[in-house]
Amino acid sequence: MSKELFDEAIGAVPPSTVDVDTVLDRERRRARVRRVANPWTAAAAGVAAVAVGAALVFVPGGSGGTAVAPGAHGTPSAPPSPESCGLDPRPTGPPLSQNPAVVAARLTPVLKAAVQQRVAAGTQLTAHAQGEYPKGTQHGPLTFYHVFSTPVLQDGGVCSGGEDYFMAAATTADGPRRGNVWAMVTRLGSVNGPSTECDNLPEDMTGSCSKTSGPHGEIVVESTMTSPGGPTVDRSNVTKPDGTGVIVEAQNVAGDAKQGGEPEMPAPPLSLAQLTAVALDPGLTLYP
């Protein structure tokens, strides 16, 4: 999506209030983490703003959207009241008791250990493009960073923004076989929370989905999806009773499955069972 199309969609925006590069970067990131039913759906030319949950998000194929104002990075969210937005308060998980930088530093070694214990012996983990946030700042493999945007009341009583999650990603290399793994940890009820139900697969894809319970009452939704002749995406969504949501995904391409192309390894570097085991790790919680 070009700046010209973006400007046409949102109208004139004062330069001092909206950083277009920042908004575009965040909307591309939001498009990725929200792809549950169809991981290959991405923002393309033309955008329309629609209310989903407590956030105003961009979807393909329309025009006339409303700008999402950049939020303060690195502070816990404080959702607007239902009266101001006309929506239920979100997120529903308890507020964080630790500084986000402390949370990210605590979660990172837990994820790295959980993944390294389960990938094939000799697998190397390197930085992934999804680990670049904010723009120009590249985080190391499976190193968590905090994504935050303040909910902002828009015309019509809906709210934009409201992102509040921790993200980490890595490219995997096992000889010539390459893939990727990424994880998200979030307060439940946020706009980027885990799926709690199975969705229908798109007609041009094959795969499966199942909903089960974890050992401590967690809701677990596992899905696998493959496009014809293209990559496979395995994802585990775990909703924990303490108010933490965890999503862990693996793809059998080094970059991003939504870009298509041929698989770079027979299957993703972690199986569904392994992804769920990672997500269920008691250390992957926002409330230790």
C-alpha cells in the first residue's frame, strides 16, 4: 500500500499528528497477527476502516478510512470507557504489574528455551523481518518487544488503536531447510488476542482445526493450513485462566507465508503439538 493510496483513503492529515510510515508499519503488523482464518490475507491497495471488537482496523478493498493515531510505546493500555466508545471495555485481562520492558526481558529466555528444546538438532535461529519494531529497530531471534497504541475515540463512537501485546519472531535454518517461528503474548480481550473457536477454511486451502482443553483449564485451538503448492502454516492459540493469551505459529518458509512461493522445508519447524507445548509453558504469562 503506497503513501498516496493511504493519503487518499484517510484524507488530509497534519504532518505533526500522524507519522505515515509508523502507521503503515503498524497496520501491516496488525494485518499479520490478526490472520487466523486465512494467514495469506494482507492489506493491499485500497483500505477501509471497519470496527472489529474494540479497534478500528484496515482491511483490503475499500476507501475512506480513518487514521489510526500512533500511541505511546512501552506503557500499559488504558482503554476508553464503554460510554466514550460505545463498546465493552478491552482488554479484559488484568493490568500489568511490571514495566513492559521487564516483561519482555522475562518472557524472552522462556520462549527461546521452549523452542530450542523442540526444533530439530542443529537448527539455527536468526533474526526475522517480523522482529523489526519500531521501524529501523531489529530485535534478535525470539526476542520479545512490546507493541502498544492508545485507544482513540473516532467519529461514530468507535475506537481506533488498542494494541497491547508482546511479539517475538525468528527464522529457522536446518541445513538448506528454512522456516520461521513467531509468538505473541497478550492480555485477553485485546484486539490481537488468541482465537477461541475454529473458523471455516477458505475454499482454496486445505487444513484442519481442533479445539481442546489444556491441563490447567486453558482453551487450546490448533489449526494447520496449506495453500495449493504453497507453504503450510501451523498455529496454536492458547487462552490461559490467568488472563494471558498466547499465540505461537510456525511456517515452512523463511519469510512470510502470505507472500506465497514454494515451501523451503517439508513441514514447519515445529509441529502443532510442539507449538501448543510452547504456548502452555507456565513461564509464558503476563502474571507471574
